[in-house]
Amino acid sequence: MPEKNPPSSNVFEVDRVRQLVELMNECDMAEVDLRQGDQRIHLRKKQDLVATAMAAPLAPVASAAAPAPAASPAAQPAAAAEAAPPANAAFITSPMVGTFYSSANPESPPFVKVGDQVGPETVVCIVEAMKVFNEIPADCSGKIVKVLVENGDAVEYGQKLFQVEK
Amino acid sequence: MAADLFADAIQPRLSTHWLGRDYRFLSLTDSTNSDAIAIAKDGAPHGAVVVADHQTDGRGRLTRSWHSPAGENLYFSVVLRPPWKPSDPRPVSLAAGVALAEALAPRLQTPLLLKWPNDVLVGGKKLAGILVEGSIQGGAVDYVIVGIGLNVNTAEFPPELATIAESLGRLCGQEVDRGEVLAAVLNSLEPWLETLAEQGPEPIVAAWTKHAASLGEPVRVTEHGREYAGVMQGVDPDGALVLVGDDGKPQRIMSGDMLAT
């Protein structure tokens, strides 16, 4: 979906999101990506509808099922300037604030490394807070292409931990 | 001999509604937390309990092992699967500490203290440890395992543990009935877990604070490779540790380690 300016000054209005979701359902669109200044709203459908709204900074788009791939290079000069993740990229994100551990203990090998194939149930890391150690499964299928955090790092809710090629 | 931990010895002593109603005893295992994770993945119900007489690979936090000889102590893990969001289980370690304090403190002459977030101390030595492990699937908690290692009747600890570990039997000056202690802990744990689920962390934090070790004392904490020194001011309503450093500013710690002072 090409960029366009919505008429409202605030793209994060709940009604606006609802309208967009209805529009996506009506037109059977897989993805909507709107930007306005440093704000962005990005809605993407998988099996179930997944809606993500992000504030600044504007990040490269991980789009799927773009309707007109042949026309896109000329139409999206901004995205081409950055090393944007490929169209089949996905991210495994942290479901909570805490400390990221790449392995079960310092003697163990990491749960996953670059090049590993993962499935939805594959445990990719542990995120710990207050000594509650949570195993995080990939929740998607694909190949790990980047590990975006280091063992022992603090992670935030929603922070990207791994890039996965679907 | 571990008949004192068999289901028919424990379950008649339980006043719980759901905790320990699915009760599995193992004479030998590597770790009850590993077993509990396995049965949780197989669909074990909320409140299922795995108890072992002897662990060969009892785990503490990430690196540390838990001394787990046969026939002496308690090693058990509880499966929880409440409808929680990913951050909701954070105060579970505190709730388990409160339950242990409530069940054990009346038996002791010496004060029992809780060290943030998951150790039970008497006289500065560790009486019990809590290890909580969970799994988050599709943005929600799939299961939470509360593992507890409680030194009951170890009379002599190995030299490397002698200065840091304590047991109920040593403190009471006599052998203690493991089964009776296990039932008391489970009977205390269920209402605290229900309080957490129904009312959130505030009442847990309030009860935990009554037993808090190092309150108002200088402590050192490491978090994400950084060390913080300060006076332990308390615990925030969400369970985070609060230190006040020399600059007078409160510092919240959510996933650190308190070091010995």
C-alpha cells in the first residue's frame, strides 16, 4: 500500500484504526502501512488479524503480500535507501520487560543461532524478570537470519529479538 | 524410604481446592522443574504438583545447582496455568516466599527473612530457594512452574555450603516431618496464589515486605552487568526492588541479583 496522508491529524485514533481494519476486511487487503511525519500505523493480517501501531522513529517496513511488487522500486525510494529487511522477513519480539538470555545457562549452547530453522514451538530464548524465567517460543516458522540482542541485555516489551526469514 | 511423601501421606493433610489435587511423587529425578515443565507441555492441570525424594540435577538460578540428597529434604514443583498476560507471573516468586514464611516461621525461634526476590533466609543462610520458570505462547502465559527446594533434615551440609545453607532440622534441634511441612507449604501457597490472581501484586508485596531482608540496609545489586549500591528502600507495588543511592535518587531493579553485603 503506497503512502498517503490520512485526513485526521492524529493517525492513532482508535476510530481511525477501526475504519482501517474495516476497510482491510472489505477490500480483502493483507496489509496497510500509513505514515505521517514521524508517526506510523502499520496493520497486517496473518491467519488472525494482527495490528501493530508504532510511534517514531520510522523503521523500514517488513511488508508481506505487497499487491504490486513490480512497481514498488520506483514508488518507494525511501525504503530503498536503507537496508530494509526483505519482504519475507518477520521478527520475534519480547512479550515482556526483562533480561534476555540466549541459552538455558552459561554452559549450554544458545537455544538458536543464525541459520537455524525454527517452528512455532521452538524455544528461542528466555526473558527473565524478578527471577521468573520465561521460555519464549518462536511463534512463527522460518530461518533465523539475525540475532538482534546479546545475552544478558535488558529488553523492552515488543523489542525485536530475532529476525526470521519466512 | 520416602513413604512420607507418597500421595496417600500428603493429600489427606491438604486443605487446598486445586493445589496438589493432581499429585505425582518420584523417588528419583533430575529436576522436579523439568518434570513439571514436561507434564505442563502434556496438558497437566493448574495446581498439579511434582515431588521428588532425590534430585540429581536440582537447579537454582541459571547456573547454580541445588543440593538435593535423598530422604532428607523437600524438592517440589507446582504447575500453574492461569489466564495471565506475560508480565503477570512476575510476583510469583514473592508469593511463594510469603507462603514459605507463613508455613515455616511459626516453627522457628530465629526470624525468617525473604531476600528479594526469591530466597528464604534464616540467620543469613539459605533455608529455601524458589525457581520460577514459565512459557509464553501467542502473547499469553501458557504455564508457570514454581519450583521450591527446602532444606528440611540435612544435618551436615558439604563444606562449600556449610556457611551459606541452613535446614529446619538444624534450627529446630530435631528431625522434622517432611510430609507435614510439605502439606503446610501447599496449604499456605494456594491462598496466596489466589490472592495474586484475583487482586494483583499489591497484597503480596505488602505481606512480603513484613519478612523482607535488608530493608533499610545498604545493599549491592547487579542488573544487566551494572552494579548498584544503595540502601534498600523497599519493593514497589509491582514487585520491583527499590534502592536509594548516594545521590538520593530511587533506582528500580526489575531483574537483578542482590549480592551478599
